Amino acid sequence: MSKPTPAGIERIARTVPGQYALLIWLDGYPYVEMTARKNADFLTDLNLWKKNTFPSLRRSDVRFFTLAPSGELKELSFK
């Protein structure tokens, strides 16, 4: 059974309406890691983020979420 989406993630998602966003839940706090207006830009930025930033979070207690312009939240897992 999956964990419920933290309320902090739902609240912070409302601060970036109409955009693609990568949200993280790090040590009990929500963060907006990046945003983009276009899906192609988001995917490009996400690949750069995975290469440059993700390795530093591997040992942290962190969960990852994407936000679509429609407001849909999805939890991600990276390998």
C-alpha cells in the first residue's frame, strides 16, 4: 500500500498553478525544486536535475512528486 500524499505537498502545489513542477518532500518539509511551462522544457530540466542534484539526495529521507498544469499530482521514484 502506498503512502498518502503529504498535506504540505498538496499545499505547495497550489503555489505553482498551470505549470509542470517537481516537488520534493525532504525530511518532513515540502519544496518546489523546479517548474516549467512546457512539458518538453520540464523533461529537459528534469534530466539535468537527475544528473546534478539527485545524487546528493540519495541518502536523505525524500519523496518526489510531479505536478501537471491540470493540478494532477503523481509520486515518482528514481533509480
